[in-house]
Amino acid sequence: MGLSFTLLGSGSSGNSTLVSSGDAHILVDVGLSGRETARRLREYGLSPERISAIVVSHEHGDHCRGVAPLAKHLGVPVFITDGALQASEMRLDPRKRQRIESGVPFDVSGLLFTPFAVPHDSVDPIAFRIEKDGVKIAVVLDLGYITNLVVERLKGCDAIVLESNHDINMLRVGPYPWALKQRVMSRRGHLSNDVVAEYLGTRFDGKARHVILAHLSEKNNLPELALLSARKALEQRSRLLANQTKLALASANQISTAYCY
Ligand SMILES: [Zn+2]
Ligand SMILES: [Zn+2]
């Protein structure tokens, strides 16, 4: 049956990824408002009523904003850690809440989710590998650096959605107050284009057909810069690798194409 996914939006204004297989349609994070998420789903051609579940990575607003309203409206289960639920102060119907824990795989409508810990300044931040019928994809947003665990979990994936948040020079001279710059740059902040390039150039296993650069900062990055540094890293490593792994960008305001496997 395979697996497909689409980014409904990605960036500091809101992150949400639709992962589908057959009749199962799962939202990983709902950082846009419930209303805007429903609008983008319809634009994509899927009635919001067909959503089966919501899975949450961490409590920051750009990942959680629409979770409670949409879950309530659609009456679907929400898979979320204790830490994220408490920190978010979301009110969820207790009968619809599903407790998850980093390192403990769980099933959502026949899709196997493996949540793993990432370094980020929230209570219990996790990222996901998602598998169905031998197809594996990963959604890895909001992390300060790429740990060995992240490298392991990304191995063998057919597609990787990976944060490429900022260009380090744009961040340094950009408009953010110094404390916020420090936070973004820290090991519990966000990935720079350089860190992504270092990963693609040295530790990436080259298996993925698509690497989608996501969560780009509107103030501290440019799509061309993120793409260029990632492409250079793949090309320097091997022309073969650069040919077989396609790079793409996720946008804050537009639905991505559908990636199907
Ligand atoms: Zn975050
Ligand atoms: Zn975020």
C-alpha cells in the first residue's frame, strides 16, 4: 500500500505534516490554527473529517497551536508525551489522549511510529520515524544538533524531513535580540544550514530518495542558501549520491507536493 506525505506548512508560523497510507491519514503536529489546517487539507484534496489521528512532537506553539481545537472538532485521538501535554496546558478529552514515550514504538492506524529523543529546549522533545510495508520516512524538526541517535534513526529511510533553520551569518547580524540568538544557536536550539550540510556530507547513509529541508527561518535564512549548502555537501561527497537523493524545500505558506513511496 505504501506511504505518502505532504507538508501542509513548515516554519516558525506553524508546522504540520500529513502522513497517509490507504485510509489512514495522520497529522504530525498541528502548528497552524485548526481552521487554517482544515483549509489546507481541503486545498490538498482531503476532507478534514478523514483525519484519523494527531501525533505531537513537542509543546511549542508552532507545533501545537491547532491540536486541541482540531482534535475536539474531529473527535480524533492525540498521541502526545506526558511532558508535552503538561507543558502545553492543552485541554484534551482524556478518552482521546494516547500516552507516548520516546524510544517506545506505537501503532497509529496501522502505521508504526518510532519516537526518539532530540536535543531541544522543550520538556520532552521527540522526532519520529514512520514505517509501513517496508517504507520508512522520518520527520525531524526542532533540534539543536544531530545526535548519534538521530543518525541511527535516519538510516535506511526513504525520505527525510529535516530542519534547516538558519544561516549562521544571517542569524548573527539579523534582527533577533541577543538572548534569542543564543537560544537558537545553542545545542538545544535549531539546526543551521551548516550543521545539515555536515550531516549530509559525512553521516547521511545516502539511502533517501528525498531530503526535504524544513522549518526555515523567515528572518535568518533564505531558501537558496539552505538548498545550496545541502546540495554542495551531497555533491562533494559523491556525484552518485547527489544524483539519487533529491533535495526539496518546505514552505511556510504553501502545501508541498505529495511524496509517495
Ligand atoms: Zn520547538
Ligand atoms: Zn518549531
